[in-house]
Amino acid sequence: MTNRELDLEWMELIKQALDAGISKKEIREFLHSQSQDMKADFKVI
């Protein structure tokens, strides 16, 4: 999968979330929390 394909897939997921009534703030908070979890799991140096 190319970066462009991945970007388009993310854009579609965000659009679906917004269409489902999830706010931009909620999406942002969710992605931020997932990023923190991944950092903890991988113990980024």
C-alpha cells in the first residue's frame, strides 16, 4: 500500500467518523491517546 492509498484510507475513515456524529475534538483525542499507548508499548527511546 502506498502512502497516497493510506492517506486516502485515513481520509475516508475520518469522514465516516464525522458523518457518524463524532466530533473533530473526539477524533483528535482518540488518535492522541492511541499514539501515547503505542509509545508506551514500544518504549520509544
